[in-house]
Amino acid sequence: MIQMTLIQIDNYGPWTVTPCPRAEADLQILQSELYADLQRQFAAKGGLVFFTRFDNMLAVTNGVGAEDHLRIQKSIGNRYPITVSMGVGAAETPYEAQRKASAALQKYGGAQNEERKEILAIEGMVNPDESFVQIAHIDINGITDSLTDIIPAYDTSFIVNRVQHFLMKKLIEKGSLLFFIGGDNFMSPCNGLDPEGILKIIEEIEEEINIALKAGVGKAPSAEKAANLADLALEEIRGGFTYKLVHVMKE
């Protein structure tokens, strides 16, 4: 079972233009600092946060309990001009878990509901004995030599975004999620998807858009450990210690 937490800034849209539109640079700073802050606090409990739209973030939170969520909410509310609400869901696949987390929070009102503040809506949480997280770290092969050092930077970014679109479309059909994590790297919480399924997706993308990928996969009770194992598995591919395009490491 995997546990997902939706983190949503309360009434953020109206706040950004009240009493008048706030400076865009200040909003970007707030969003990036909030993401870094949440990442730090959830990581301390073994979780992992993905920024998605910044006013909405998704975290893999196996092992992060209700009291932990409440403490993080309180810490944010004490130090920022905004507050955050959270929904928590658990399921066999990441997509289903985040769907349940979203539905749980939506029951308390919309994202721009003035009366909704610091809600913690829990649809379900993972029993420690059943906790399992599978994360794939997916990387574009040789992007520095083939793209970054040859074509304009924006063109490279466009290609990376195109790869992300194709990966997201294929992974969501398998109940998996995908997040951009910088450079030419993506992370996919992918409980329920076996290595052969990941390999098939990688092969399909190379055939369809001529972009070669590789993936390290980590399996562990928490997101932090699974992501670290995925990183190590990917490094073994990069270092030539395995010729597999999908390499798995587990705790």
C-alpha cells in the first residue's frame, strides 16, 4: 500500500490579488520557499514531496502519521502569510491514493473557499506493516552531449517537456504518477507496475519520439528510502555495472 498526501494552499488565488495583484517575483519566491520547507519537513519523516503546480503539491507519505501532518501544517501557518490544507489517501497504486486524498479534501470545500483553513482530511493511512513504496528514477540518455551542448537551451527544455508528456500519458494508464525533478530527470511513484512494464513504456517512447531512456527502480517501506535506492540503481546503469535499461534495487 502507498500513502499520498495532497497539500493545497488555502484560498491562494484570491490572496494573490488582494488587496491588489502582488508582485510576481514575490509570489514565485513564496512558492519555491514553501516547497523547499515542506520537502524538508516531510523528508525528516521519510516522505517525499513533488511540487506539481506549487499551489498544489503531492507527497508520498508512508510512515508520516496524522500528528506529523498537523505539526507541519501548524509550522507553515506560524511562519507564512498563507495556510495549507491536506488530504491523505492510501491505495495499491499511487494514482488511486492521490485520487482518494483529493476527494477527502474536496469534501471540506473548494480551493478558494474562504472558510476552509488548515483542514486535515484523512481518507485512509497505511499500516506500517503494509507499507511499500516503489519509485522509478527515469533519465534521458546522453542529453548533455546530444542536446544541451548543441542546441539552444529552450529547445532542450521543450524536448524534455515532450518526454514528460509521453511518460505521464503512459504511466497514468498503469496507475502510476510522474513528476519532473530537474535536468532531464523524472520520478515515478509506480506501485503495481513491474519492471517489464516500465521497460515496455521506455521502448515505446524511443520508438515513437526517438528519445532513449533508462530507469532505476527502488523498493522500500518509505518514499525517502525507495527514492535513494532508485538513484543508486540508476547510477549502476550509468556506470556500466549493468546493461539493463531498467534496474531494480530493494531494501
